[in-house]
Amino acid sequence: MEILATYDLTKSYRATAEICGVSHNTVRAFIKDRDEGREPGQTRRTSTKAEPFIEQIEAWVKTSQGKIRGDIVHERLVPLGYTGSVRTTRTAVAKAKAAYQEAEGTRPHRPWTPEPGLWLQYDFGDGPVIDGAKTVLFCAWLAFSRFRIVFVMRDRKGPNVFSALDRAFRLIGGVPTYVLTDNEKLVTIEHVAGLPVRNPQAVAFSKHYSTVIHTCQPADPATKGGVEKTVHLAKADMVPTDANLLPAYENFAQVEAACEAFMEKVNNRVHSVTLEIPTQMLENSERATLHRVPDEPFALALGHGRVVPANTPMVDFEKARYSVPYRLMGQSVWVRHTGSDEIVIVHVGTEGPKEVARHQVTRPGVPSVHDEHFPPRPAGSLEREPKAKNNADMAFLDIGEGAKLWLKEATAAGVGKIREKMAAAVEIAKLLGATSVDHGLGAAAVHHRFKHEDLLSIIETNRIPGYLAETRMVTDPNQILAQGTGAWAGFGTTDDDETDTIQEQSDAN
């Protein structure tokens, strides 16, 4: 409108073009459209080189149902004597496609009202990268209640997919009548006369769970739009991108926790279509119509069964040994190859199959062990602590940490007549007090003085004020170094008050 108004004032194509910042040819075209009663901007230049081939181009567009590419049309036109450029061809093809779409109309989508317990759709999305390895998001959607399920997997191989489906069935509390997915090799081997040929493993899986696996039309994701939306939401909320500013995941467990949080969020809020909460719809209306989940999962998907010994969390597979979490001792697990150099171990719990361990393939005699599969390591033979076995032992150890250190050092040094020296220390403690004797024993242990007279000598020396620098007594065994030499190096020193107390006790005795 500015161009038309400016031209009415200037009556010049070039002056109008300069004022409005457009080409004078554009001004001329707008004025021509207005003068001929058309909406301004409708006039378009047409290629004289493409005009003789318009009918052929329209035929190819119709045959391809509006999907043929402009470069393909150009390659076919050149042998027919076409001399136009690729850009001219693309313009002609775009006009032909627009005309075809207008003639054929857009694809109508009939509203679908699913019945409870009939349909479960599943698909996959690219998950976050963990330690340089990609993951896969398994996404499922229960059509009636709009209940969404998201699990993370290492890959899309058959065992993982079947395990995820079993886990999904147990999560929703039943098996639907139909399962809908894409035409992957796991489900469809090929198409013959337009009919899908099912993978025997998929057929066996269907029989085990008393369900029927259907596949949508090839290259037609609209037939399972519900799960496509689930994949879109899961990737937007869970996969770190510049759009959501999510931090990178450090391990697989963090992604699993993110899946749990996502399901908790989307399944407990009001759905925009049903205006109900999916979890409540599943519980109140759909779960009763689902079929029972078999007690045992589909064994073909899980691998070879093994029983974890009751005393060690290790399983044997192909003459090699692999660790599992120690909480699974005495329980059954499933072991399989992933098709690479990895071993996957799966445990079937109340929530269905779940991967519990993954190892690199090892050779016989060299077990593959993960430290996190074992409980905190107990004190070994090099870290033994003295334990009282009788009243004499208890009386000596009750003196204090110095007594314990003395006993550890004396036994390690092979000192003779240890029990007699322990009994003597107990008697001295009754006379001089446990504190001074404990300090003396600690100092004797540090300096390896284990003779009968050494303990009394050290105690008498320590009673001299200011003989040694003041230090603190370490009573926490965890703070004592190996053999206690560093922590007890200054034992036996006392401040003036403590010296006075010891002197008063000695005088009283």
C-alpha cells in the first residue's frame, strides 16, 4: 500500500522505487495488478523455457503424489531438450506441487476414539550421550488413558526392546490387545505385495504375552501420532540441548531417574484432550480391561539364565566370571551378549526385567569385577583390631587406646610373655590410674619398649613436668596411622593440672 500511495504522488516508477527501497520493476508490477483489478503482488514472471514442459512436470508431480524433487525433474527434462536452469526447474515444480495440493486437498484425519485396553503404541528417540556413548529412549503410549512410558536403553537390539515392553506391561499392570510400532527389522523382515512379513522372534513374543503386534504404513508416522508426541516431549524435557540448558548426565542411573521424574510429571497432570489425569484413567477405567502379564518374562529376549551364588556376587558365563550387585546373591539373573564385546546381565524383579550390570568380555581365569557391586570392604588381616576373648583381655583393653596400640605392636614384634605384661599393666593402672598407664603404654608402643621395667620407667619420666611437649590424645581409631606411630609419638605428656592429679594419686597410694 505504501508503494501504491507513493506512486500516486510521484507518478514515477523509479522515484517510487527509490523512496520505498524496492526495484522499479516491482513498482511497475504492483501498478499493473491494480490497474487490471488484481490484488497487488499477484503478477509473477514465468519462465518461457519451462512453459513447453509444464504438462510433463505436472504429470510427474501427480505420479509421485507431490513428492518428487526439483533436481530429479531437471535430470529428466534435460534429455528431452530442456535448456533452462535448475532454479527455473525448481520454480516450475513448486508451482506444479502447489496446484496438485490444491486440487487433491490436504489429507483428512478422522478422529480416533480408542477403547480401553486395546492399543499400546511404542517408538524410539535419541537419548542423551553418556561417556561418549549414545543412548536410546524407549517411548510408549497407552491410547485410551494417554498414559506415557519412557525408559532409557543402551541400544535398540531385540533383547533390550522386548525387555522394555515387558517392563512397560508390568508398569501399567496388564497387556493390551494390540501393540503398534514401526516396520523395523525386529518386527517386520520385509514386505511382500504390500503385506508385512513378521519376524519370528516378534511372533514368539506376541504369543508369550497373548497380544498382537501391528505395524503402521511405511513412512507414515501420522498413524501413531500419540507416541510420536511422547517422543517429542521426552526429548525436549530430558535430552540436554541449547534450548533447555540441561546439564550433561554423568552416568546411566541419572538418566533412569530423569525418566522416572518425566513419567511422574506427565502422567499426573490433566491431559489437554481428555481433561483427566492419565494415572487416574488407567487405574479407574483401563487397567481392568488389560490382560494378565505372564509371571515369567520372554526368555528369548533375556539370554541365558544363571543363579547367583549365596556367598559371592559372581556369575559364570562362557567359562568366564562377571560380578553383579551383591543384593542379588541367591537370586536368578539372565546373561547375554549385546552383539559387540559386552556382556549384559538382567534381573527380573517386581517391575520387570532391568539391566543390573554390563561388562567387557573377559577370558577364563580373569574375572570382571566392578567395585560398586560389593559392599564396603571389611577390615582385612592387615587391619585387625584387638578384641577381648576373656576377662583378662577385657581388663587390659579397657585401659584405653594406648593399651590397644601396645598390644598390636607387641604381637607384631613377637614380644614374649605378653599376657604377663598385660596383667602387670592392669595392676599398675589400679595403683596409678588408667590415664597415666594408657599414656605410658602408647609411648612404649611407639618406641618399641616392651620390657617389664619399661612401662614404669616411662610413667615416672612422664610425671616430670615439662619433660615433653604437650600433645593431645587421639582416641578415634580411624585417626590413628598404620601401627599408630605418628599419632602416639608424643604420648605421655601432661599439663600441670594432670601432673598434679597423678602426683596426688601416687601420694594417696
